[in-house]
Amino acid sequence: MQNVVNRRWLLASYPKGLPSPQNWTMDAQPVPDPGPGQILVKAKWLSVDPYMRGRMSPSANYTKGVGLGEVMQGGGVGEIVASNHPAWKTGDIAESMSFGWQEWSVLTPDIFGPAGVNKIDPKLAPIESSLSWLGMPGVTAYFGLLDVGRPRPGETVVVSAASGAVGQLVGQIAKLAGCRAVAIAGGDHKLQWCREIGFDAAINYKKVADLAAAVKQACPQGVDVFFDNTAGPIHDAVMKNLSIGARAVICGRVALADRFGEPDIGERFMGQLIVSRASVHGFLVFDWWHKRNEALQRLVAWQQAGKIHFKEDVLNGIERMPEAFLRLLQGKNFGKQIVKIS
Ligand SMILES: NC(=O)c1ccc[n+]([C@@H]2O[C@H](COP(=O)([O-])OP(=O)(O)OC[C@H]3O[C@@H](n4cnc5c(N)ncnc54)[C@H](OP(=O)(O)O)[C@@H]3O)[C@@H](O)[C@H]2O)c1
């Protein structure tokens, strides 16, 4: 494409602790041409997600990090502008976690698994939903809660970062499963939203003096399923309140983003686990990727029936990608953070 540039965010340095805007630089390159079997996609929306902190590292987490000078990794959705693949035509909408923080991306549809490309039906939902409730965060909430948390009707489900992309869905799916849902989040406006979408109780962890006591008060019969999005002090407070046979789903550790690559800090709960016979289960959505259509079909059905609602937090412009990402780590986002590109 002549006279069109592709603005890209490159990783400039690895952060120690929390990232800052200086960890990235923007450049502008000619728009690349797709090779055989590839498609050229113009981004309409890009996603920022907490997992990106793990990619800003030379060491492998569950997958390898971004190299210095490389385009920052991330998901996006956009329109196909050129195609060398028989199953994809210009005008189709493509979503992929391989998009990168850039305006144009060359993608390879035949890659299998999370790095692959998904064709999006714009009639089903606004296309940006494929980055939020109808995408990776939705699949996370669905399988993390239903397959790993295994909630039963009447049980109490506690979720941290409850107004966020994953958390707001976990609470609503818990309600659909017949459970009591308790939200923990860091702002009264966030907790108000959680109540509006059906959570039965809500705790502002930034305001209560004794978080473990607040969890006990909100969950007098104990916590049967703990969907842990944060680790840190919230984890410690909930773990003191597990019921007999409880399941803790360890989904994320955003509260410890400044301790990336270091051991978690806090209390140990071995004695508590013996008493409660609880299980603690690490969860990674990509282990369920082969079943993602099951989650997406049920999420669409619930959404169309008015049974789930979802809040997004939108910034405008590729210039704002670092800011959008840092908002997640600072708790400034209210709902799923996405960036509108064009
Ligand atoms: N394991 C997996 O496969 C998988 C997949 C997707 C996501 N995740 C994890 O799920 C979690 C939620 O992800 P998301 O995309 O839904 O993000 P999100 O909840 O939309 O945004 C992150 C939220 O984390 C909370 N937070 C930030 N710093 C915190 C701190 N120091 N203490 C407590 N809470 C803090 C903030 O909410 P408050 O204002 O409420 O504090 C912030 O809004 C993340 O840990 C992410 O890594 C895991």
C-alpha cells in the first residue's frame, strides 16, 4: 500500500516493577503486503489485557515475551483489506490475538489455536465484543467458573476485580448457575454496577478496614467458589473464609503486577486447606481454547435473552495504547478496556 503508514508500538525496555509509558516507542512503517496464505487487516479495535505485563519480560511466562524493538503483542479486530487466502475476502471482519499494537497487521488464518484468526459475524454483536464478552475474557469467565469452579445452586461465589472484563461475567454466570454472587472491587461506582447486573453483595476492598471480616460478613456460610483475579491481600482475605470443599480458581495476579517474576507475598493457607478440604486450581484459558465455541454460543444466547450485560471502557486512538494498558494496572478502567483505532 503506497503512501499509507502503519503506526506501531514497539517495546523499548523491560520494566522493573510497574511499567511506565517510557517502556514503549511508536514508529511508522510502510503497510506490509500479505504473503501466500495471508491476509492484511486494518485494525478497528485493539485490546489491552493484564496478561501483557507478562509479555514485557525477557523470560518466558506461559509463553515467550516480547523482544526489545518488537511490536507489542495483543489482540485486535479489523477489516480485511487484501487477502491471499481462499476462505477470506476483503471486507470480512477478522479477530486475532496475534494482531499486535499496530494499525495494520498481516495475519495467517491457518494457524491453529490462540494465535489463529477468527471470522467475526458483525450481525451477531458489535465487532469489538470479540475482544470482550464474546472473546477471550468471556471464554475465561465461562470455563474458569463452570469447569474449574464447578458452582452448584445455592453456593456462594466470590470474585475479585468484579467489575472488570472477566469479573462482571463471572458474577452473572454464577447467578445463572443459581449461586449467590459476591463482588470485590476498588470503587463504589464499580460496585454499584455489580449490584445492577445481579451481584447479591459487594465489598470495596479499598474502604474496609478488615477485609477478611468484610468477606465473612458477606458470606456467613463461607465461600464455596473463589474466582481469584488479583492475588495479593484480597486473596489472603478470601482464603480465610473458605467453606468445606471450596474451590479456589486462580485466574490472575494483577495486584502483584509490580512483582512480576518474583514469588507472591502474603500468608500461607495450608492449615486452612486441611480444615476446609478445599482445592486450589491454576487456570489458563488457552487450555480450553478447543472448546471456545461452546462458551461463545452460550454467551450469545444469554446476551440475546437479556440475561447478561457488559460494560466496556473505550479510549480513542492508537496513541493511547500505553495509557490504556496502564489504566488496567492502576484500576482506572471501568469495564473491559479497549481502544478504538478507526
Ligand atoms: N488465567 C487466564 O487464562 C486469564 C485470562 C484472562 C484474564 N486473566 C486475569 O484475570 C484478571 C482480570 O483480567 P481482566 O482482563 O478482566 O482485567 P480487568 O478486571 O478488566 O482490569 C484489571 C482490574 O484489576 C484490578 N486491580 C488492579 N490493580 C489491583 C490491585 N493492586 N489490587 C486489586 N485489584 C487490582 C482493577 O480493578 P479494581 O478497581 O476492582 O481494583 C482493574 O480494573 C487479571 O488478573 C488477568 O490477568 C487470566
